[in-house]
Amino acid sequence: MRRFANSPLFIALWAALLFLPFRDLRSAGILFALLFAFLSLMFVIKKVKPLSCLPVRLRLPDMAGHRNILLLCVPILFFTFPFFMQNYYLDVLIMFGIYALLAMGLNIIVGTTGLLHLGFVAFYAIGAYTYAILNTRFGLGFWICLPVSAMLSAVAGALLAAPALRLKGDYLAIVTLGFGEIMHITLNNMSRLTNGPNGIIGIEPPSVFGVSLGRPDRYYYLVWAAVLLACFVIRRVTGSRIGLAWLAIRDDEIAASTMGINAMKYKLLACASGSFWAGLAGIFFAAKMRFVSPESFTFMESALVLCMIILGGLGNTYGAIMGAFILVLLPEVLREFQIYRMLVLGVGIVLIMIYRPYGILGGGSESART
Amino acid sequence: MLLQQLINGLTVGAVYAVIALGYTMVYGILELINFAHGEIYMLGAYLGIIFLGIFTSMGLTASHPVPALFLTIVLSTLFCSAYGYTMEKAAYKPLRHAPRLSPLISAIGISIFLQNFVMLTQGATDRVFPYRFGASGFHFLDVNVTWLQASIILVSAALMFSLHLFIMKTRLGKAMRASAQDLTMASLVGINVDNVISATFVIGAGLAAVAGVMVAAYYGVVNYFVGYIAGVKAFTAAVLGGIGSVPGAMLGGIILGLVESLGSAYISSEYKDVYAFIILIIILLVRPSGILGKHTEEKV
């Protein structure tokens, strides 16, 4: 019975049966034929259970020996992109940079400190809307708004965390999710301040000494300078006593408190500093798009950023960037599949998790848990 | 006015409660927030529309509406249970021993997949429920209760009651309670944990399917993204009542429905979705494990 249940014929039949009510018999037949052919092929190749044989365990080349070369080559490569790339690709890379900032910020909260936060998009929204409102209403420039947006996000992050951190685990998760939803709905309904669902248009791009940085090639350098700065600062902080305290809280909060770590203080600090980078990502997003609307700040964004850090490897700063790379670039690469790309993305996320449960680059520590 | 809003709230709340049961049962055993559960509910609603559409074209709905509706619910439940079963085997079982957040991400992946699957096969526009229920009903203390509202409340109550009996009285229910207490110990005393987990997903998905068909009938239209907001609300209901607790999920769902309906009637309907979360935050701050949740001391 078990052998039959794992046979290609049965799996293909089962999938076709589940598919049937949503389309007609013909499509179900095609699905059955394709799936059966594919699984049988796999079955013959591997002679093992068809599901466990899809892609063999992804093994990354050992990069430790080439670390210095890699660290030198990647920045040079990134620096030269604007010289030969079309604006479309630069825009994708700018979005990659913005998501990398978000992912690194969330990684402090979820990966390093172990607090499952599902409303991260709220702070991204605060950063973006702060600049949008200050710029279009009061004519304040990008460089003044930059610290204001980021600091406001950080303060909001700490203010939300202060009551929510009394909760543990999944209760914390749902309260933060609720905060994200409240933010989204408020942006939609506070029409006088945020212009409701229509959003705010006409946001100015930043400029330096009268030179506008709105062009993709210039903006690219600005965003990636911020990403490099974030990467540097976050790695320094997580390596310091503060970072060690965060790791200790993640691994065992009671033990950490016993060792004299003020858990509440450090958790607040983690939420504030994570939100700081989200606010920064928000202002970069607003200045890039020159338009903000509540549609950009849904729960799906929070989920996407969470996917990034877990796909890359929880608690690993480079992993966060790697995750952002995959989830921003993958839909662009899959553009050829057009309408099927989100379908493929969903399956891809599941497959990566099954074959690399600790993330592609592996977690910061095996005991990663929340 | 107040009583009318209470009845409306109770109808919606009963549906939230039925969906929340699926969340809370899975969480009780696996400690997994099954984010794809809302999509199962959405699939149930779509299957209801599809099957009832078939019956309508056969002429069955016009001549015998009640058996047609009943058959629709049974068929969608069967299919959704199969979806729940397959989902668990394909996306969660391989991750049983992975870090805690990995199955959560897998669930988000499944959720994206199912949403887009339905969008591609059924189109991105609203689908209309093929049977229109009249506004006829009965008067009860000056309140007009439609037959549909009454049957939603009754069916939900019956489902919750039978689930309670099932968990308390049957062998499999006992095995579920044991697995919820301690998965490893349950397997050591001879419980087939894999079967228990499969059963949990099958039952949860079946309940969600019934809820989906009822909501599709109640609101009349369904879209491929209804699963997300219903899922979030139902999860909120489960946490409100104390996640892992079956009576808690029922209570949480009903409170949520009442708060929403009263809030949108007396304060402002624009912030309808906000009230649910505000109540949740307030209750969790007072009782950090939910209303009926047990507060467990952390063991060192």
C-alpha cells in the first residue's frame, strides 16, 4: 500500500483529481500526463521515492578559502553595474537594495533576538509616509527627512514593542501582525493626512549640491551605499556586547536574565534598531517611486521579508541579503512565465525550505528558534 | 437595532469560530501557525460555487434546493479534506524536525501557490454564488433573522458540538489530546502520531470548507484573496480564546464577530478590521495566554 501511495501513477492521479473541480477533464488529463511522465522519469533516474528525489540536496561550494577574493570581486562588480546596465535592471537592483535593508533590519529582531515579528511592514510604511508627508506638505528635503524618518520608525518600533514584549512566541507574532494591519487600514482611512487609497504623489527625489539623484544609475549608488553602511553597522553591533546579549536572549531568555542581562531593555533595543533600518528602507522606497500608497504596505510584504531572512538563513546578515536577492530577482527572472511566476514562487519557497530547512546559507546557530 | 447587530455578529462570529478550530487544532499538536488554512477556506468557498453551479445546470437546485446545497457542502468538504491532507504530506511533514520557523515559511509558500492557482484556473474577478437566498425569515424579539443566518448559526453550533464530542469521546480524539500534550510521549505509548496529525489536518480543512460554502452563500460573492483576511481573523479568534484550546477558539470567534459588527454599527465601518485587533491586543495584555488558554510556567 505504502509503495503504491508513493508511486508516480498514484501521485499523478491524486494531483489530477484534486485539480479536476477547478478546470475541466481535459486539463486534468494533461496535468496527469505531464506529472506522470515527469515523476516516472525521476523514478527511473533515482529509483527512490519520487518526492525525495526532485533536486538533490543543494550543496554550496566551500567559499571559506576564496573569501577574500569574493569580498573584493563582488563590490567591484556591483560598482560597475551602472556603466553597462539598462535602467530596468538598475531598478531591479535598487529594489533588491531596499529589500536587503528591510531584511537585515528584520533579521535583527527575528534572527538575532528570536522575536517573531509579523508586522514589520508598519515601520517601512512609517518611514515612507513620513518623508512623503513632510516633503509634499512642508517641502522638507530628503536629507533632513532621512534621519527623521528612520528615528520615527525606531521610536514607533520601541513604542509598539513596549507593551507587546510582555507576550511570548506566537502571541507576540499575532499582536505585531495586528499592528501591521492597523497601520495599513489607518493609512487607507486617514484621508486628510495620507490621501487614503489614492496615495501621495509628487515626492521629490534626493539631490546633492543641486544635482538630482533621481536617475536610476545615481540612485543605485545611494541605495547601495546605505546597504553597505547597514551591513557594516549591523555586523559590528551583533558582534558587540549588545549582539551577544541578543543571541543569549534568543537561545534562552531565562538563562540570559540569570546572567544579569536586562532582557526587556535589550529586546526593546532590538525592535528599535530593526525598525530603524525599515524606516530607512521606507524613505528610500518613497523617494525612488515618488509615490506611496497603502497598497505597498500589506501583510504580504511582511511575509515576503520574513521569507527572505529564513530562506537566506536566520540570524545571518549575508543570508538576509541572499534571501532578498532570491525573492526580488526570482520574480523578475520568471517574468517569461508571466502569469505563472507567483505560482512558481510559491512552490519554490516550499522546495527551498524542504531541501534547506536552515536556509540557503545556514543559520547563525543551530538552536535558532523563537 | 442592537439585537439585530448581535444576530449579524453572531452569524459572522460562528463562521470565524469554525475556521479558528482548524488553526487551534493544528497549533495544539504541531505548534505551527498554518497560514495556508485561510486558503483552504477560500478553496471551500470556490468548490461550493463550482459544485452548486454544476447542480444548477443539471436543474437539481431549482427542483430540490436543500439536497443540492447539502450535497455541495459534502463534496466541498471531501475535496478540501483531501487538500488539507495533501498539503500536510507535501509541505509540512518533511519539515517535522526542522527549525520552528521553516514550516511557517513553507505555509506562506503554499498560501501564495493556492491563491495563484485559484486565480489562474478560476479568473481574478468576483465569482457569484449560483443560488440566491431570499430575505425571508422569522421575527424573534423584533429582530429579523433570515433562514440563512439561522442555518449558519445552527450548522456551526452543530459542527462545534460534534467536534467537541469527537475529541472528548473517541479513541482518535483521545490520541489527539495526548499528542497535543506531548508529541514524543504520545508516540512512545504507541500512538501513530503521523495518522493523528493527518486526521487533524483533514478535520480542520473539512471544517474550513463548510465555513467557506456558508460564507459564499451569505455574502454571495467570492474572490481568490478572501482566504487571507478570513485566515487572519480566524487566527486572531484562536489566539483571543487561547490558542490550542478548542472551546477557546469558539469563544474567540464569537467575540470577534460581535465586536466587529457592533463596532462597525456604532463607531465607524471603515475601521471594521481594526476593532478585532484592538480587542485582541487589549485582551492579550490583560491575559497573555488568551481567555481560556492555560498559563504554563516555563520549566528550566
